[in-house]
Amino acid sequence: MKTIKVKNWVFLCLVYALLSLVALISIFPIYHMFNVSFKPRAILYEFTLLPLPPTIENYILLFEGTLMFRWLLNTFAYAGTVALLTIIVDSMTAYCLSKATFPGRDLIFTIILAAMMVPGQVTLIPRFIMFRYMNLINTFWGLLLPGIASPFGVFLLRQYMLALPSDILDSGRIDGCSEWQVFWKIAFPLSRPAIATVAALKFISHWNTFLWPLIVMTTQDNYTVPVGLATLSWWGGSDWGVMMAGSAISVIPTLAIFIIFQKYILAGLTLRRVQLKM
Amino acid sequence: MASKSEIKRKKVYYFMITPFFILFTICILIPIGYAFYISFFRWSGVTIESTFVGLENYIDMFSDPLFWKCAQNTVIFTAGFLLLTTALSLMLALALNKIMRGTVLFRTMSFIPYVTSSAVIAIVWRLMFDHAYGVLNIILESLGLPRVLWLSKDMAIYSCLLVSVWQNLGYYTVLLLAGLQTIPDVYYDAAKVDGAGGGVIFKEITLPLLKPTLFMVIALETLSSFFVYDIVYTLTQGGPGYASTTLMYYLYRRGFINFYFGYASAIGIFLAAIGFIVVMFQRRYIGRPVAQF
């Protein structure tokens, strides 16, 4: 009995050692980015674990020498607007597809599901050509419209709304709510966890997204942060100190949102239900 | 009277669904059909003139040595990604499922790379890959090993693979962990009572019950690695030469650098066909739709 206990204990230690190693490897590059960004420029290329003495020189050079501030504003506006419009547009759709019956409902849902099975990459070139005809290239709307019609958002919200008790919605109808009020005053607030999931995921994924902004935005002042930094790192002639400062700033919003909304994000990604706290 | 209010009620639904449906039609439905159409035309540069060439783009594609070079890179990348990510994330998920304390902390830390933009990640890794002052070579040297040219012709695609596995590991671990947590403890308890060892328990209980999740993870891995693009763009620009160009990056180059829209669209259809097969396969065996954000 005692040997089993010792064996278990050793095993657990190994498990913890493995997990610690992975956690360390996972965050080291992110740490390294912050580390280098605060290093004095004289020792930029020397390997030290701490940026001593710390300096914000790189950040000053970043904001003075590049359009980083503009890119941050663009990306906030882009990711924020997509997240906001998505939860409104997608939740309306999800409500109709889950709690309403009308002719054509099942057909619409089938079309959405079928389209989810086609990889989005195939739509890239046709969408670009269509947007060029519509004069949407290098515009804010051209950038954000494709992000809003998110089948996955509809799917996730629909799953959640399906499980809302119909009695609550009916009692609203009996009390004289119009169908719009039933949605906006009852179903929408009750779906808060799913809405938080979709909003957080949308913000993070569009903050990070690369391909569409790269293609649709053609002038530097319209770039988003990832596109701006990538261009800068290849053709901008900036050094690593400036690049690391830009990278470090750009991860802060997504890190913050991930840590705050972690429970909802993980539930959404694993399609689990988060219990609503009343 | 009742039917009149009923009709009014139903009308509201159509209004509520309209914004989504318009965007969905413009951004997804029409482009899917239009993609086929474009792939039968030759586009001259950035102008809007095009001539019908039938299947010529597809013929060009299959006889283009660069296309096959990129296909080879993509297959290496996808196979490596599938193998490494599945093995490592399964190991991590099992470890996280074993421990009593610290699950959330470890999970959060390993998940952080996944919520960071690939563009930014590639920039940091390029610094770490640097031959002279990169951290990786400094570590190798302190261990008495020779320095590695991480982004050279022979290594570039593997370096992209390494960064991609590092970035996505936490995500697949979370998915597998969620799958593991749905397995009821009673099965394990019963097996232990019967005197089953760890290996037997894993093979007879964990693996069969985890199969749906595992299939989903493998499908997601295949899709995301087969279409890999942003890591390649920022880490190597597909280079040196075409040494690390994947098919999706090749599509971008042909489409948006050379403006061969027809040719690029043919590549897109080819990629979508492969993706579609993976999704169909996955749906057939699990029946839950796969989607990525």
C-alpha cells in the first residue's frame, strides 16, 4: 500500500513538472517580447532575462516613427464594430431560427449549415472582386462586412436559445409584448452568456485576423495592427526593439479580454453551456 | 383576428433575419458560386476584362511545378501538425485531467498563444530564430550543440510547423480536456475494482469514449493546418524561394501579387474541395459541424 502511494506521488510530481515546462514554453515568447521591448537600445541584442535598466525608448521610437497609433485605433474600431454588430445581427437570426416558426425557416438554417461546410478560403478572391465592383476596397465597411455574417455565431447563439424555456417567452407574449419585444427584452438578455462568448471571440479573432485586412486595405494609414506590424517587420526597416514594442502593445487587448472572458470563451470553443447567473 | 396578428408576428421574423441574410448572401453564398465562374476565366492584370478559357486554369495548375512544390510543403506541414499536435495535446489533456490543483492556471497559460495574432507571434519567433543573437541558438550553444539556421531553405517549413504547433497546442488541449471531463468517473472506478492497469484503462475506456472529440480535433487540425497562411507570410514570406510556400500562400501570391485571379481561384476550388472532403468525413462519423472562428 505504501509503495503505491510513493509511486503515485512521484507520478504526480512528473505530471506537474511536465505541465510547468509546457506552461513556461507557452508564455516564454510572449514574455521575451515584453522583455526586449523594454531593453535599452545599447544591449538590445544581448540575451538577458530582465530588461535592466528598463526604458521606454523603443515605444517612443515606435509611436514617432510608425503609424502604430493609427493602426491601434483602426483595429479597435474594426474588432469592436464587428463584435457589436455580430451579436445584434446574429442573435436576431438565431432567435428566429430557434424560437420562431415561419415558412422557410428550416431551409434557411440548412443553407447556413451547408455554407459552414465550405472552407472560407474559397470565397476570398470572388469576394475581393465583388467588393472591388462595389467600391468597398480600402474602406472600413469593406473591411468589416464579411466578419458580421458569421454562421458560427448564429450556430452558437441558436444552440443556446434553443434551450431557453419557451414558457418565459410565452408569458411575455401573454403580457402583450410584440414579437420584437419578446426577443429584445426577454430572449436577448437571457442569452447573455452566449452573447458574451460570441462578442469576446469575435473581438479577439478580428483583432488578430490577417488575410482579409491585408487584401482589402491598400494604404498604410488604413492597416490594422497585425498587417501594419507584418509589413513593418519585412519592409519597414525598423529594428527589433521597435518591433517588439509594437508586438507587446498589440497583445494587451486580446490578453485582457481572454483573461476576463475566459470562462465564456472556453465554453464557446468547446460548445458547452455556461450557466446563467441570475 | 388571430390569424391577422399571427401574420404580423411572422412578418417580424423576416425583418429580423434580413440583415444577416443579406450579408451572408453577399459575403459567402454568392462568392462560393462566383469562385467557380472566375476559375474558368483568364483575367488580364488588374483590369476587369476577362476571357473564357474553360478548364485551362486547372490544367495549368496541375502542370505547374510550383503548385506541386507548394502542395508538398502543405502536406509536410499538415502531416507534421496533425501528428505533433494530436500527440502533445492528448498528453497534456491527460495530464491536466489527472491533477487536482492548478488546472485553470496551466490551461490559461498554454492557451495564451492561441489568442495572440499569428503575425505578432511570427515576429517574436523570427527574433528568437535569429542565427547570431536568437534565444534558441543561444540555448543550443550553451548545451554544446551547433547553431541552427532556422529559416534556411531546408529548415523553413519545419520552423513554421514548430511555431504553429506551439501556438495551437493550448486550443486542442482545451478541446480534448473537455472531452475527457465528460467521461463519467464510474467507468474508471469499475475498471480499477476489476484490477485494470493504467495502459488497459487508457486503451479500453479513455480512448473509445474520447473518440468523438478526438475525431473532431483531428478534423479541425487538418483544416487549420491545410489552409495555413499567416504564420508563413510573417515568418518566412514563403521563402527562401518557395521553400516554405504553402498552397494558401501560393493562392495569395498568384491572386494578389500577380493578379492571376482565375488561376488563384482554381487553387481555391482545389483547396475547398479537399476541405469539403475532410468536413464530410468528419460529419459522417460524428455528425457535429466543425467551424472555426
